[in-house]
Amino acid sequence: MLRDLLDGSLDLLLGASCVGCGRPGRLLCRGCAALLPVEARPAWPVPPPPGLATPWAAGEYAGTTRAMVVEHKEHRLLALSRPLADQLTTAVAAALRELPPGPTVLVPVPSRPVSVRSRGHDPTGSITRGAGRALRGRGHDVLTAAMLRTRPGVVDQAGLGAAERAANLDGSMHCPPDALRRLAGRRRRARVVVCDDVLTTGATAREAQRALEAVGLQVAAIAVVAATRRLIPPTRAVMSQSADP
């Protein structure tokens, strides 16, 4: 009852409503939050970029999850950073369960500086830091480090096909020596999990992986909040139903 009154007050004061169902109040109501994925699974692009580390996604880039990503990234609804970080935490935790215990560095995929300036924030960096805090709270030896920078000439990926994305991103990222020195001062040995909000063709994740491996870092996995529909394989139940006459 108290939370319902608070939600109503927020709507009156701020005009807020749930990005999932439009219910007045919080940006993510309790009902929509309860429907978010609680387990992650591998989400391979089709076809996958050669050499891509195993990508893990908490869910599908659709519905409430898609609305959360878009509203947080493009409309600066920063209150959505926490639930998005929770989803990324789910993906990273799934990846870590498949790896031997050990120190891990979460590296966010970098945004173009012009995008950060126009949006007024770095959405991927924000949710990656949130995931790092959550995982440390669970006892994981995890730190977050912004190791990558973009080179000039990269254009917006929206509307580009798989081949165009790969060409646009080829050689677009690098790891500056000072970032590598700072990491060496914090962790002598660690594997890397590349983090992003959405996996589409895998070109962005593969370029980030290439840039990190070029300076000797081991990329153990990719973790994302969501993957586009065609990237997530059907569950066994769905496949069994489709096989029925």
C-alpha cells in the first residue's frame, strides 16, 4: 500500500510511468520487474564472428528489456541503470560459473565520445560498474576497468547490416598503455569479460575482444543485457513442440 502511494506521488510530481506497461509511478513497476529474466544462456550470433568468446545474454532484446535499454541510453532515464545492471550481473554470473575461479575484470564496450556528450552519460559504463558492485557483494573477485577507447571514423551502427558493422568496427578500438598500466597495478593476473547492453551481430564484441587480446589480455567471455531475437536459440520445449506433427 505504501509503495502504491509512493508510485502515485511520483507520477504526480514527475509524470513517471513504467517503461514496460505504462503504469503510473516507477519507471519499472513491480509486475514488469518480476517478469525479467533470472537466468542467462549463451546467445551466439548467426553466423558468429570467427574467434568470438562465448557470449552470454540475460534475455531477449524485446518488450520491457528493449524499452529499458532504449530509455536508459537515449532518454537518460538513469533510474533504469540498476535493473539493467542486475540483468548484466545475471549474464556475467552465468559466464563465471563456466570458468575456473579467479580474478575477473569487467570491461565495458566503449561508446563514441560524441555519443557520450550528446547523451550526457555513458550507459554501458554505468551498468557495467553496477554489475561489478553486485558481483563483489556476492563474493566474486571482480573489478571494472574502462580499458578501451574508440578511434576516430566510427559511425553509428543503427541500420547497418552484419558485413557493414564488421567493416565499420574493424580496428576501431584500442587499449591505451596507461589503462594497461593501471590494471597491472591492481591485478597482476586476471581474465576479462567484455560487457555491453545488446548483442546483435557480434561485431562490436569481437572488435573489443581483438583490441584487448592485442595487448595480451585474456578475454574469457562476452556478457550482455540482451541479444536480438535471432541470436537466442529456442528452448528444448519449443523445439519439441515444433517437432510435433
